[in-house]
Amino acid sequence: MEEKIAVATIGQQTYKTELVARSHSVIADEPTEVGGQDLGPRPGDFLRMSLASCTAITLRMYANRKNFAVEKIQVSVSSKDVEGGTAFETDIKIFGTLDEAQRQRLLQIAKLCPVHKVLTNPIAIETNLSIA
């Protein structure tokens, strides 16, 4: 099984963090109004983008496999703090010609993307500290 690892490295700059996963590198930062340089998305933005992209990819794969007439898929994810946790809202726009049964099936499929499954099931996080 493929090991899934992401590494975050922060130096002396406040908030600016380099993130690496596989051979890809991006910057996470905070907006200027809270002391960051706004060089990249906030950490919470990556979580929302993860759910949005996973949903879009899952829908595209399904639509292609079923030969649905889907030109474009746009997924928007918002989140807010609620008592006892976090609430996510996913809005999906499908551009194409679909009947009601196809639309309902795509709504079901959207909830089957791997990130959706992770976020809707119990999550365990083990945190370890080592001094280099």
C-alpha cells in the first residue's frame, strides 16, 4: 500500500509554510490582516480544497464511465464552526444535459469521494514529537 505523507516546514517567517506531498510543493500562509504575507491558502483552505477537488474528480470519473453528457463540474465547499465541531457545505454545479435520475445518482456519488468518507467517519490522530 502506498504511504501517504505530507511534510510542512516553517522557518523564521511567521506563518509562511512550505508543504510537500510526493513531488509537489505549495505554500500555506495567513492573510496580511492577521500577520501573514498571504503567499498561499490558509491551512483550512487546503481542507476545503481537498474536499472540493476530490468531489469533482469522483464525479468526473463516474460521469465519464457512464457516458453522461457533462461538460464541466464546479464544486464549492464552505465551512463554519458550529457548537461541538465544524459544518461543511458542498455546492455542486453540473454543466451539461442530465435527466433527474442522473442528477440524483451524481449527488449520491459525490458523497462517496474518499475525502468525504474520511471527514464523515471517526478520525484518529496520533501526534509524536522528536527533537532534531
